Amino acid sequence: MEVQQGSRQKKTDGLKEWIGMNVEHMEQSVAVWDKQEPEAAFLLKRLKRHHPPTYRQSLMTAHYALLMAEGLSYTDEEKQVLFRTALLHDIGKLHVEKELLDNRSRLYEGALWKLQEHPKHGAAILRSLIEEGAVDGEAVLHHHENLDGTGYPFGLTWKTLSLNARILRIAGNYTTMTDAHTSIGLSHREALEELYCWSDVLFDAELVELLNRLYREQQQNHREREGNGYETVKRNRNS
């Protein structure tokens, strides 16, 4: 991915190289950030050392966020900001102990509060990038907020959530649900059905629909190359 001299904006072709990549391919591409974006690259390396599962999910969250930005006809600059934001959205987990991040049982109140503070820590860590306009600070702060006000850390509702925050909410949850390394490990189809169940409650229904359309298009293209049919995920609130 190329960076114009003296600017953070990259060429569109560089962005498109990320579409359809898996974690391993994306990790190879992240390596080019060492010289192009040293601060972002340094933070990603710290996150990988601190908690590899969070690092891996950050890569895939950025992948799905970028797909959605493409579907929404974001400008190149808007895609760059969202992509960078998605890669670094969970950087606040550097302030959360690895043992707590790996905990799969019910968290006691103090531990839960500590975990739910990570968006605030992330915004603080990314302050210089946010001030430059390279990272969307509101999206970092609000990527765990729900449309109905049941999210954290502020309990905001849909009226105050930016489009980027709503994209990250969906992209992050979709990544978590489909990550084979977690206890959830849903198929892509099952994860989309789960998102549909909570549309207009936790997640933006139009963005869920967009992600489903993008999924169908990618599946159709793949199946056509393979000479087979493809499955369609139907909206089902009763799943």
C-alpha cells in the first residue's frame, strides 16, 4: 500500500488489496506500515505482543469495516480513516490484563468495569492520531455502544452514534462470532442470522443488510468460479 509523500492518504489500489484477504495475508500487508505509519505499526505490534487474539480480531474487523465502506461508497480518505481506526479500535486493551481478556467465565463487577473502560483508554492512547484526523476518535470511544442504549462505556443511543461507530460495532461482533479460535465459532451464515436477530436493537439494520449483501455477492462470485450455487441468508428476526 503506497503513501503519497508527506501525506497519510494511500492509493485506492492499495486498499483493494485487502479485500478478501485472510489474517495471514493481512498480517503480511501490515508489515509495510513500519516505514509508512510508524506510530500505528508500533501500536499494532504492542497489541500483538500483549494479546494475539485481540490483534487477530482487529485485523479482521478492519477487513469487514473496509468492505462495508466500499459498499457505502466512502471516499478514499474516509476509507483510510475508518480502516486505520478499525485496526486500532481495541488498542485500549493494552490496559487490560491478559488473564482478564482470556477469561471465558462470568466477570465480577470490578473486572467487568475494567474491561468496559478500554474504549476510553484507547482514545487516550490514540489522542495524537485523533487530533491529526487520522483516526476517528468517536468510533474508538463508541464501538461497544448499542442502538438501544445498553452498550458501554457511556450507554449512548442510536441518535448519538456516528456511522463509523455503528460500522465497527457490526464488524467487530461479526469477527468475534466467526473467529474459529473463540468459543463461539459460528459460520458466516449463522453470524449474519444472529446480527439480524438484534437489528434495530443493538445493530444498525441497514448496515446488517449491507453486510449480508456483500457476503452474498462474494459467495456468488466464488460459487460461479467453482460452478456451484450459493446460499442466501434470509432476514429472520425469530432465529
